[in-house]
Amino acid sequence: MSRANTRAIVAELQRLLPNAHAPYSGVHVSCAVETTDGRVCYGVNVENAAYPQGLCAEASAISAAVTQGSTRISCVYVASSLPETVWPCGGCRQKIFEFAQDGCEIVAVSPDGELARRTIEQLLPLGFRLEPGAGHRV
Ligand code: THU
């Protein structure tokens, strides 16, 4: 992804942050998922009064990508309203891993627009994967 596109994605993440539905935690998170077929899909966290039903921004963005038929992720960007840099939670690391190409980068965007990068393998070493259809055999 070019620097110009990265700038555009970061700007869009900041623009979308107020759209997060986070009346309980007050923490707004936005996420962009870049796919190998050239799409960029966005999501925000969507909380619920029944707390466990809340959705992380990463899950929203992955859902948007899969809905479009794009299931190979090359890069994930995350921004939040917190003063510190935010990395995907454990559950979202696994959700990303499901669709990540090898070496998929996670880019954490700080409030002042600084970018920190890690690969999904750094964030989720020895991640769990199944061959499609393999899980139900006994
Ligand atoms: N959150 C995300 O959207 N992504 C993460 O990776 C970490 C946490 C959301 C969930 C909840 O709505 C709020 O941040 C506070 O935990």
C-alpha cells in the first residue's frame, strides 16, 4: 500500500471514530482491513446493553470484507479514542488470523497519527487454524 493510501486510510479511520457505538465504555475504535484483491473495508465497535453482545471494530471490518467476498487480508489498521496506541484484543487477533495472509501487518494508529507495525504472527504466535472441513471429523 502506498504512503498516500495509508494517509487516506488513517484519515478515514479518524473520520469514522465518532460513529463507534460505545456508550458504555466510552472507548471508540475504528478499523480498516485491506484485502489482497484491493479492497479496504472499515468497521467501528458496536456495543450493546447486554455487554457480551458488543462487537469490536476489527470484527465489524472483517465482516464487511467477507460480505464483499474478500477473504484474504494483507493489512489491518486500528485507531481509537484512547490516548495510548491500541492493539487488537486477543479474540480479534484470532479473527484476523483466520483470514490473514502470511506476514499480514497490523498497523496501530496513535492519536497523533504515528504508526506502529507488527505482523499477525508477532501478535498471535502459534495461532490456531483448521483445514476447512477438518474440524468435525472424529
Ligand atoms: N475494542 C475494539 O473494538 N477492538 C479491540 O481490539 C479492543 C477493544 C472495543 C470493545 C469495546 O467496545 C471497547 O473497545 C472497550 O473495550
